[in-house]
Amino acid sequence: MSNERETESTPERVVVVGAGLAAVRTAEELRRAGYEGELVLVGDETHLPYDRPPLSKEVLRGDRDDTTLRPSEFFEENRIELKLGAAARSVDTAARTLTLTDGTELGYDELVVATGLRPRRIPGLPDLAEVHVLRSLEDSRALREAIVPGARALVVGAGFIGCEVAASLRSREVEVVLVEPQPTPLASVLGAEVGALVTRLHTAEGVDVRAGVGLSEIRGDERVTSAVLGDGSEIEIDLVVLGIGSIPATEWLEGSGVEVENGVVCDGTGRTSTPHVWAVGDVASWQVPAGGRRRIEHWTNAGEQASVLARTIMGVEAGAAAQVPYFWSDQYDIKIQGLGAVTADDTVHVVRDDGRKFLAYYERDGRLVGAVGGGLPALVMKSRAKIAAGAPIDELLAAAV
């Protein structure tokens, strides 16, 4: 990214587009860094900013309904203006103005893009009742209303969201068929070896896991009653949950000049290709020290990036975001945790497996680049320093014997 330092003086108004975790953390970090100017958060939902990970777990199960990140008093005390209920429609980066879907126009000195992701849809599916996606609080509540013990659910896509939804549905005595075109659940992110261990977990809980197959068709009159899978089999169902991934919410940036390629293209501090525009969180593709850019869809990453971005806007040396990403996923009684920038192409070594709990090391070029464990938090966390140091995998495997 070739932009020179963009903030010669402290900006009078910073507008953050988005009202999720990354947006709230950015506002917090700006105040923490000493920013005293106007600070505006723009969100398309009417709820106070809330946390999304519980939507597929506690909220869906009915164990929790409020996931608000901060009470209204927090925003008042920190002089953070909330403009909720209208999304960003367009931005004029030359005039430095943001236009919302309700016609409101906001000027800015610095604009932070924190719009996150939107769920993928399957083109051509009929518009039938009880076909769900899960991204918002309203999505989770609507799906929860459909949960009846003995109901038959088809969960399409066995990424983290699909697996968590399947686990939550099973906890409420719903019959679940989980389909995934990849060889195993989570194969595209954690590899087939760990995916097989996740398959075992779900199968033990009564989920009908069908890997290597996708959804071809759903049928019904006004509401869904059956589905045809890619192998030609037809199953009777009462509801469908589509968990086939998400894409960056960047449509409103079209024509703005801000470079977008699988997210908003940024340097290692959140600067975009356009002066006075920044990006953070799931929507942002940041430059990483190892080379290239990555979009990291992990909860902890939002806060780490927000701290770097806010300090950079304030002209303070910020360093880099954490180099050992952390993520987790709660499924049944097992917390799956991961450290490192693991990929499905890494060589995987399962070093601990008791039939339910497990620990796997991820190797690249003879070095440890990540660890993923299920139900073994201490062992996962102990690997952080080794991952950061790129410890030789042979030494670790010898010690694990």
C-alpha cells in the first residue's frame, strides 16, 4: 500500500461503518488512544451493537437472549454517537461524505469500514418458509422459534457455523442431517484429518453426517417439506439452515475507488488504497508480515486490529497485530480451539486422541505453524510460543511420543 501517512492532524470526525465487534472495539480504542473528536457508529440494525458468536449457540438454544456488547450508557459516557437502522449506501471519497439508505449524508475526516460479512445464498432456491440463514439476532430468534423436539432439520454446510448449529439443534432434540460437499466437516479450514475427528463427535451425538454431497433442490408448497441431495437421495424435513459461508459486505463501496479483492485491501495497519479510508475486522484483508494479505474471520482478531488501526489514526506507533491468531468453536461439551494461521494444505499430525478429545499439530516446511485441539485447552495454549518461534516439527513429535 503506497499511501503516505494520512492523518497530518487529529481528525475532527471519525465515522465507523458497522456496529459489530470490530466497530465497537475501534471506537473504544480511539478513545483509549486519546481521540477527543466526534465519533459516529453506523449500523443497519436497530439493536445496540451485539456479539455474534452466541447466535449459533446460547441464543439458538434459548439459554441467552441478550448479547449486547456495551449498554447504552457506555456510548453516552464515551460520546459515541450511534446511527442505527440504516445501512451505508455509498461513499464519495473525494468529498469525504457517506450516504445512508435513509438518505442521511455524513461528512467524515476518517472513515473506518467495519461492515463484516453477509451470508452466502444458494441461487435458484424457491422462497419457502423455514429456510434459514444465521447472521443476525433476528435470524437466530427466527430459527429458535422453529425448533420443536422431534423436528427434522437439514443443515447445509459443515463449517464452524453449520457445525455449531447442528450441535445446538441436537441439544434441543431435533433430528439433524448435516451435509457438506467437502470430504469432512471443516475440511476446507482445518483439513480432512481433523475434520474426521469432528465428524466422529457429531456422529456420536446422533447427527447424520453426509460428506461429499451437497444440496440440489428443496421442495414444498408454502413451506419446505423435503430436500434432494446431490447424490439423488430425498429426505423429509421441517426446516433448512444454510451455512455455506459468508462474503465481505462491500457492495456499498462500488465506484468509490477503494480497492476490494475478497474484502477491503489494506496495509498492515488498516489503511486502504484510498486516503482517509480504513478497514478492520472480517471485511478487511490486511497485509501480513509473512507476505500477501489475509482476511481473518476470528473474534480476537477484531480487537487486535482495532488497537493497531486506532493508534495509527492518532499518529502513534502501533506495531503489528498479533502474529498467532486464535479461534474457537463450541460444539456439545467440546471447545475446539486453534492457534496459528492453519490451512487445509498443511501437514496435520494428530498427537493426542482419546476417542473424543484430541490435539493436532499443523506443519509447513518442517515447522510448527498451528495447533488445533478439542477439549484440551491447556495443551493448545502451551503451543503458542512454539508456533510463534516456528519450532521444528520433528522435535515436537518426538516429545509427544
